[in-house]
Amino acid sequence: MSPEQGFLRAIIEAPEDDTARLVFADWLDENGQSERAEFIRTHIELARSDEADPRRAAWLARLHRLQAANGAAWVGFDPKQHPGWERWEWGRGMVESVSVQNLAALPELLERFPIREVVFRVRQMPVGWGVELARSGVLSRLESVAIEEGDSWRERSDVLAAFDSSLPQLRRMRLRKIRLDSDEWDQLLANCSGLRSLESDTDGEWPTPSVLQRRLPDLEQLNLGWSLGSWFDEGELAAFFSGPLLARLVELRLNGIELTDQVPLFPTRLPNLRRLGLAGRSSGSACSGGAGLRALIRSGVLSTVSDLDLSYNGLTPDDLDCLLAPGVAPLRRLRLWGNDKLDGRAAQAIAAASHLQGLVELDLGKCTVEELRPLVASPAASMLRHLSFSCDADHDTILSELAHFPETSSLVSLYVFAFGPPRNSVKPFFASGAVPHLTHLSCDDAYSGVYDMGPWEVEGTGIVWLVNNQRPLWLEAPSSFFGER
């Protein structure tokens, strides 16, 4: 066993211990691998820091640049030798999450890296993959598991087979496009009693509040979506909002909920709640969630919420003014996409809210460059690291205007939904120095696809062309940001 393999073995055996990682970083420094050592130390600093730490923007930018230049070499990835291994994500300087399309690569990956999460993209897997996965014992070595890209009913037997034995060490589970009935949910969760986070979207049934309460005593994060209109009957819904399960949640996302109908059922206080998602089901002009939002404000539930998603709820400027009033919510992350009735007023309202000086992520929805200018210069944007908006203009015009961001900008990622591909503005935009920490610029064209790029790509081979937001393997997915999101 080489010295490097010895260090990696120590990290795999004690994945929670940063000491082994820092000792490895020291060894890397002493053996001519200073950038990899810096990557590990910086990522650990990021993981330990408070979300409001002003150094995070520079750390994120540095991590992305180091990973873009060296990540594939550090991982030792060869698509010919690792068929079915799609991508990886970093945790505290090491590969801790991998996505696979078959099970063949898993034994080697688990031996080489301190893997804590596996994302199984099961669409390409043959029927019977669940039995094979259960026999492999892989799930017993993981803290987090995700089953994605399923074919609704087709995958249910494989999912139940994979989780047919006790897996008390699992802490996080994500199921997407997997249909289970209420009895099957009960069976599945009975074997995963240690879960602290459950995420699922489907057009089928959901685990009822009584099942969640009985099977998952340590649940802290619940994220359910798509067909919540038929999630509970009236009695179950009332039980959910009045029972002990809701009171202990740190994160609750009920995407697809009708805000006005359900919010009045919330209790007056949820002292543990920090992240709340109540994204609507229809376009912002077709619903009206203002009454529900005001009821939520009156209840006091938002007084502890720092991460709030109110996309697609038909909110008006007056509704937003109520939300942004001092003392309502200590917001750091706010998503308002699809609230067309705001008519571009969100940027102006947030800029005028002088008490909001800690926003790190903002999803504005529709606005113009003129409406964006006061926000960019306001105290509310001084720590902003992630910004998304749509605009009725072409990308070149928008980027030319955004090159005038203040030089103190902390932006790390920028997503713009506009018209046409960016043709002449990308290099001047990065060269302007207005956004020194920006590492991800996504220009989304509804007719063509997504252009995702970073400064290293502009300087090198040019803009990376993507379809359906699928990034190439050698770049970090923009949604992860090294665990920040």
C-alpha cells in the first residue's frame, strides 16, 4: 500500500474526522501537490464556517477553479474503465457522493473514496437491480441514498427489494419518480428508522403523517412535491399541521401546495423551523397566495425561517412588502420565481429593505436590468452569492449591463433566463472584474438550451454547450456548490 492509499484508507475508516484529511493535506504539501492540499483545507474551512461568513465567496470561487483545473486528475476518472459512473461531488476535499447508472462500478468506488452518498439513476438499469443491490451490501455502508429517473410503477418492486432489510444507519433518502402506495411506504420506512431527511416527488400516494411519526422518530427534513392536492385527506392534513412531527422539523418543503388553502392550518409557532418551501402548482398569474402568505406572517411561523421558497404563488407587490417588513423573517435565501403579478417589483422592494443585509441567495423571477441596478448596489446584495432572474432581453444586452456590478460583489453563480445565445459579451463580462468571484454563469434560452460557463472555459476551449442542463463530467454541478446548497 502506497502512502497516499494509506491516508485515503484512514479517511474512509473515519469519514467524520477532519484530522485525517488535514494530515493528508500536510503530506500532499510535502510531496509537491500543494493545490490538492489547498483544496482539502479550503473545503474544510468552508464546511466549518457560518453561512454569513464574508470569506465564503472567495473560498467557493477558489474551490471551483481548483476543481475545474485538477478534479478529474485527482479522481482518476476514465470513462472507458468506469462505465455507468456519471459524476461525483466533493465533501470536505474528498469525493463523497457519486452518481451511477449501473452497479458494476460501486465496489471499486467504495474502496477508493470515502463515499457517503450514492445516487442511483435507474432508468437504464435492468429489472431486478433492487435484489442485486440488496445482496451487494452497499446500502449498509451509506449515510445517504437517492433513487432517481425511475419509471414510476415499474421501479416499485426493485425499490422495495433494495430496502428489504434493516438500514438504521441511513440518514437521508431521496426518491424521484417512484410510485409507492401507503402500505409500501410503511414497509420501506420501517427499515430506515434512522432517517433525518426524506425527499420525494411523485404523482402517487405519500407516507401519511401517522406513518412518518411512527417510523421516523428523528426526522428533521421533509421535502415532498408535485401532487400534494391529493396527498392527505382532510383529517390527515389537520393531523399533520397539529401533530408533533411538524414541531420538530428544521426543514419543510411542500411543493405543489395551494398556499391560501393550507397555510391557515399552520400552528402559531414552529421554533425549530429554518427552511420552508411552499412553491405553488400553477403559473403566478393563475393563482393567488397572498391571503395564505399574510396568514403565515400573522402566525409567527416565519420568525425563525431563513430559507423561504414562495415560487408560483401569484404574490403581488403588496404581499411582498408585508413579507419584507422588519421582524417578519430573518431571510438569507428567498425564491420568488413565477410570481408574475410582482411585475418586476421584487428587485426594487428588496433593495429598499435596508434591514436585509444577509441575503446569500435570491431567485427574483422576472425583472429588467434597470430594476436590477438598485438591488445590486444595495446593502441587501452585499453578501449575495447566488442570483437568478429572467428578463425580456437578449443575453448580450444583459451581460453588458451586468458588467457594471460593484467590484465588491460576492456573486459566485448567476443564472439568467433570456433570449438567444450569448455571442459577444461573455469575455468582456468576465474580463471586467466586476464579479471577481463568479465561477458559474448560466445563460438559459427557452428555445435552444442552456449555456453554462466559467472563466476558465472562456479562456480555454470556449463556451460549454449543454442541453437540458446536463454538465460534462469534469465540471462540478452548479447546484451543489461544494455543499453550500
